[in-house]
Amino acid sequence: MAELVYRPAVGLALTLFKAWDLKIDCKGSENIPRSGGAVLVSNHISYLDFIFNGLAALPQKRLVRFMAKDSVFRHRISGPLMRGMKHIPVDRKNGELAYQHALDSLRSGEIVGVFPEATISPSFTLKSFKSGAARLAQDAGVPMIPMAVWGTQRLWTKGHPRNFKRSHIPVTVRVGEPMEASREEYAGAITRRLRGRVQELLEAAQRAYPVRPKNAEDTWWVPAHLGGTAPTPEAVRAAESR
């Protein structure tokens, strides 16, 4: 079926990124299979992460169908785009419907993108992973592709204004080798291995990132354990529990 929305949307995104003079450093795209189903698994630090995850698959001529909260599909602007690109709505009150939709997509040879932290991490560190990505890979008999993005939080993230001006912001993307999800292995154990691999890729992306904070006021996007002023994971958990 022709991609009447997805490919033009990709073209628009690339044009905007060029206008903003973003410096995108993506390595590991060759790890994304050229055919067949796969679960693409990434950290989540920005509202734009899915765009950069999707761009990483373009060299392999693949389009990624992302699982996203259903409210995005109800928005008057993003809704038609998300549906046109065949992304997968997730109603947290009826998660099984989204799970089956994703499973059908995987079995038909699609790549499905999953953020196993479920929400943006305000600390810019990895939160705990839900086991859905591992279970999807097990049930569909497809590999998991771990990846990490860094720098996207400087463009648009929770609790901070958007920065879409021509600001030369670098974005680093690292894609890891496929991971198998055996049906005989406990999904929780697979999820722990998966999280560990995403953590390694995140650290690699952070090491490769070419920019350091300019001054004390510019440390908000750097995790506390790296010397920044982003809230610690403990502070985030305490705030979320209130």
C-alpha cells in the first residue's frame, strides 16, 4: 500500500531539521533489518524521539510504526498524521487492543517502535522498563533492536519550552545489534537484558555528544550524575508518588 502520508512527513521533517541546522550523528542503522518484523526499543527523553528513531531506519528503507498514547490520535492536527502514518494508538485502559494491533503489525513484517519507559524521563536517565516490548518480540518471533537518542531533550521535552530556532543543536543516535527474545526465557529477564543494552547505547551516545553546557544556567539538560541540574531519578519518583 502506498505511503501517502508517512513519506511526505519524513521529507518535511528532514527539511525542518536542515532549516534548524541540526547536527544529527546516527550510527548503527545497518543493525535494523531490511525486511521482516522487529521491535525497535528506545529511551524516551523528548516529545520528538520517535522522529529520530524513525530517521535511523531510513537507510534500510524501513518505516517504523510507533506505539503512542491515544490522546495524540485524538488531537485535531497530530491525529490525522498519526493515523495516516499507521502508528498504533495505546489506550491504557484497554492495553490488550493496542498489544494485538502491534502483534499483527509485527507478524505482517512491520517494524514497531516502543518506548518501554512509557513516559518521558525528566531526569534524562533510564526509568524502569515495562515488559511489553519483550513479550511482543516473543509472541511475534521477531528480534528486538535496542537504540538510544541524546540531545533531543534540548529541542522539546516535558517542563521546558520548545527550541525550534536555528540553534545548531546536535542530536546523537546509536542503534545496537538485534537481540533475540526466546519464548523459553522469562519476559522479565529479557527486559532486564534489553534495558542494560539500551543503557550502554545511551552512555555511548552521551560520550559522543560534541557539546557541553555553556554556563551554569545551561545544565538543565544534563543528568545529575553527570554534573547537571536535571532532577535525580529519586526526586522524580518522589514527585510522581505525591
